[in-house]
Amino acid sequence: MNDEGRVLTSMSAEEIRNAVFDRYGFVASSPGERHGFPVGREFAEAVGYEPAVLDALPAAGAARFTGAGNPQDAVELGDGERLLDLGCGAGLDLCCYARRFGSPQRLAGLDGSREMAGRAREQLAEAGFPETEVFCTRAETIPLPDDRLDVVTANGIFNLAPDEGAVMKEIARVLKPGGRLVFAEIVLREAIEDVVRDSIDDWFRCIGGAMLQPDLVAALESHGFEAVEIVSATRNARTGHAASLCAVVRAVRGDD
């Protein structure tokens, strides 16, 4: 890929964002290639997706799985509630939610990679959920009105965003007061080396942009979220750096 080895300080936010879309688009088109981070069904099983569930869904979605972990057990959706999966990739989590909760028309996905968004639409249709809409745009520009959603989920998106605060602000905008944000993300238990922070390759691995766990909580609180809960924080197949953990996090959008 053209951006391999580049130093982040030499790149604008837009260049970083486009590099992420290009890299994950390459995963969508060529999942069997080497990508510098875990990809595929074996990785999905390693972070806790049940083989029986994966067997019931299109194989191409699991083959392109690139999440940080597995937030599935922390997600609940009540009758009539609406959910958006932010950074949905090839749609594995969305297919799992549709299978679990039914009413796929109440679900939607969003991904910035045109190739990944296209794959997600294909996998949802093949799984029997063509009603689930998938947007292709940046996470900072969700094409929904204010106070629209009850739940926003994500699986490894904040560390890939040049401005994670802008993403948090946008999520708070589209959530109803009292709406829930549930996500898996790589966090740090101690500071990491500047050489890792400066590497676009480590950015793609979700470690270069990772925050210390208390800083992540503080960032969420500063963007209107309350009752921030670290449901779990463990090592997994995505946490290659010794300082990293995969956290599953729940938070509630506060009242205006």
C-alpha cells in the first residue's frame, strides 16, 4: 500500500482518514492478503464469536472481520428501539444483531470505506436482512437527524479516527437523551513509545491512536456521556502491544 511506513506527523487528518479507508477497503477486496493486523473468521472466533453463530451467517462477512474485540454480549435492544453500528466493516456485527434482535429495518450500519460498505450490504442481503441500510460516509458526518437513535455500537473505530472527539460528539448528537453507546476498543494501561504513535502502520493496527483507559473515559464524559462503564478489559488476539488491552465500554448519553 502507498502509505506503508509513513510518519503520522507528516500527514493531514484527511490523509490519515483516507489512508484508513484505503487500507480497510483493501481488506474488503483481498481478505486473504497480509494486512499487518488480524483479519478473518479465525480471528473472530479468537475474540469470542461463537462458531455456531458464524456458521449461520455468510462466510464472506466473517472472512473480512477486523474488529477490536467482541461487544455483542454488552448490547441490548428493546422493542421499537433503533441501532446504528458505526464502522460496520463487512457487516458481521450487524448480521449478528439482526439475527439476535429481529426487525432488521430498525438497524443500520455506517462505514467510510466504499468497498466495506458494499460488502456489508451484500452480506446482509445474503443473510436475509436486506432491509438494513448501510451508509457510506465518515463517522463524523452521520446522515441522521438529532436524537434519532437508541443505541450506537462500534468495534474498533475510535482509534482509527484522526479526531475521536468529533466522532464522540456526532454520536451524542444522533443518540436520544438516555441512549446508549456500546463499543469495543483497544486501550492502553500505560503510555507507549513515540515511534509507535508516529507510525501509520501502528495506526492501522488500532494501537497508534489508542488512549489510556482513564483518558478514554474522560473523553466520553467531556462529550456528553454519563455512567461510563468498562465492562471488561482483557488481552485478546488484537492486542499485540504489551501495553494494550481490549475494552468493552458502555456509556449513556446525558440529558441536554
